[in-house]
Amino acid sequence: MTPSGLRHFSLGEQVPASDHAVCVSLPTMPDVVGYETKDPEVINKIQAGYPRFVTHRLISRLINDLLVDKGYNDRTGFALASHSAVNDFQKNLAPHEIEFEELNGFVLAHAKNSPELLKAGKTFLQHTGYSISSRQAEDLLAARGTMKVREEETEEGEKISIRVREQIADAIGKEISPENILLATSGANAFHALFRGTREHLSDQGRRIWIQFGWLYVDTIKVLSDFCGERTESIAIHNVADLSALRKIFNERGSEIAAVVTEVPTNPLFHTCDLDEVRDLCRANGSILVADPTMASPRNVKVASHADVVVNSLTKYAANEGDVMLGCLAFPKHSNVHGELIDRVRHYIAPPYYRDLGRLAFEIPHYSKLVEHTNKNLMELAMFLQSHPSVKKLHWSYSEPFGVNYRKLAGDEKPGCALAFELRAGMESFYEKIRILKSPSFGTKFSIICPYVHLAHYELMQNKRGRNLLASAGLSSELIRVSVGEEEVQEIISVFSEAL
């Protein structure tokens, strides 16, 4: 039975009640701050959560058991899902002397204990999505005889990957063939693999510039800024309405531009660029256009006829129970990324663990119904918030001046499941009062809210330069992002009404 998100949840409560839950409750702003600052009183109550941000207790237990077996009591370990992560892991964690051991289906990386090593290793795994999954850790612990695997409803069979890719292709659009979809452990891993697999090849062609168009998801930003290398340059244009800045770069350096990366719409402000013009600029200059429609779902917003690569986090909408993390890359039939280049990308992909893929196959048949239901619920919630005197500003797919661009790609009444808003008064009392699950993620059957900037960009909030950067992108620390689920819409509105 799918849980409702419309109640108060205790700190650290997992939703759903599964060892593999993606969502974990952070019910107060002090809890959010404690989570970000690693306050032991908060962290000790969080045993699961958004998998790239929280090291799952089963993964920690597996690593600890393996290090103890080897007598490595003074070492810190990490479980890498793919051998292709080894070189980047070693490079990004220099000067730490890392040792690697290939074990049963993963790579154990370990080095002498230090706070710097622990922070750098966790950051690398967050941005690249190269960690093994909690289900893989569970199976490895079961094989050691130290725990039992809890049964869950999961699809089985050799053709699961084909069926999943067929349903993803159906969601993205007719320009996508199932065989041109690469599945990954997460959307972050999919994008990292795309960047690493094409970066060097495009640099060899003199194309060294990657353009971030719009304020993108935190890990996409980090990959573009932290994994460039000496031969690659990353340029950010935070305002997708600023086409003049994009045209200027193309006019001056068009032959050097490898790719433009954008979200349609962006997270968390729901800005949609004029994708027709961006596509035309890219095609006229031989550049790749990478589009991510995750925020409103590819079932709503159709980007495949414009983009050379579609990046999608399947953790949202497709894996709608909130207990599995996966992602994909899809290459439209007209794409400039094909053949040998796709093989290079495939090298950096961390393929999904078979039980995670089986769980996704079980949940994805509900994908279209979830999108249909949440579209309707969000339309009504947006109308309510837009007219409420306590709401200072509403951000959603149809907000002007970007709504006209969104309509070109999605049509009417297809906003996705999420929106964001700012209050005239401070958000802290509202956040603590509202009876709803407070957690990262979106695109689940149950409703969720989160103080987005606090969770995604807490470090930037701690210094003047970071605060100025957020302000220049229009990101307020008071921003609240909402993901509606399938609860009855009047109940959802009632929850917001009483808290406001």
C-alpha cells in the first residue's frame, strides 16, 4: 500500500517503510541544518535517504566488515559500482594513496583514515553516482551470512532491461528507440558518463567549451565544473531568457563549443528556454544539445526532436514508490552522438544492479497514471497558491515569461508534479507547521516538500560569494519546493491552507 505524504513524520523516518527508501524525513529547519552540518544528533537518526547524499547503512556495514576481515582498522573504504570509476576516483582523491581491490561485482577502494579523505570520497560518489546500491550491499551481506534479504515485489526475467527501455522510449517519444537507451545507476551517473565519454573526443576536435544554460541540478553543475580537466572549459549562463549571451558565445567561439546542457524546465525555478533557438544554434555550429526533462517528466515535456541526448533521472516518476534510484541516457535517431562515441559513453556508465532494475520494472507500469494524476493535482494546487495572500512568488512550469516556451513542448495542463514558492513571511514556521513529508526527491506517489536551497546549496549559503551567486540566479534561501502525489487534491490543498 502506498503511504500518504500528508502527515507529520519523525526525524529519520523512511518513506516508504523499506530498507531501500529514497526519502527520509527532516521535519524541522534545525534538522535540515543538522543534516547539512553533520550534527551527530541528527545524522545518527538517519539510516537511509537520498542514496547519493546519504551513505546507506547496509553499504557502510559491508565496507566495515570487509575492512575488518582484512585487518584494515585504520582505513576508510568506499564501494565503487564499476571499474571505470577507478581512474577518476584516484585522480580526484589525490594525494591520498588509494588501494583498489576487485571483489564480487564491485571495487573496494580504501586508504588511510582522514576527514579529508572521507569528505572527498563521499563528494566524488555523490556527483558521479558510482556507489553500489543498497540492494547490492544487502545481497553481498546475505552471501556472507550476516543478514537475510527482505522480500519485495520485483519483476524477474532476462528481458527486464528490454521491457524497461521500451517503456522509457514510449515516455520520451517516437524519436527514441529502446536500443538507443543506456541505463545507469542514477541520472547523475548517466550525465557523468556522457560528459566523460565525449569530453576527450570532442576536445580532440577542438571543441572544448561546455555551456551550462540555466541554473542546473547541483550534481550536473559539479560535473561540469570539477571534471573538466585542462583541455575543457565550462561556461555558465544562469538565465535561460538571456539568448543574446548564448548567441554571443556562438558567434565568437562557435567552432569551439562542444555542447549546451539545459534542463527543461530547470530545477528548482521551472524556467524553460526557447529550445527551438538553442537547437538551431547547436545544429548550425555542429554542437551537441543535451536536454534533461526530468523535472516535469519526459511524458509531459517533449525534447527528443530538439536534443542530441536526453538525460533522465528514473528515480522520479518512473520509480514512483520512492525506493529505487536509476537513470538513463537516450539518443534520438537524428543525434550527433552515435556509434563509437556512444561506446565511449557506455564505458563510463555504471550499469544498474539487477534487483534495482527489477524493482523499477515492477513500478514503471504506473508511470503514465502517476503523471496524469499529478498533473491534475498540481494544476489545482498552483491555482490555490497563486491566489493566496501569504505567497510572495510562485514558480512552476507555466509561470511567465517562460510558460510560452514550456507550452511549445508540453501543451496545456501538463505541468508535472512539482512547483516552488516563496512566502511573504519567513518559511521556518510554515515548514515546521505543515503536515507533509519533508525530504529531498520528487515524482513519487506521495507528496513531499523540501527547503531546496538549504538542501542543494547549503555551502553556497555560508559565504558572501556563494550568496551572491545564488541571488544572481534568482535562488532565494526561502524557496520551498513541492512535489504532489496521488492523495486527494482537496486534502493536499487543505494541508497547505492550514499551514499558511
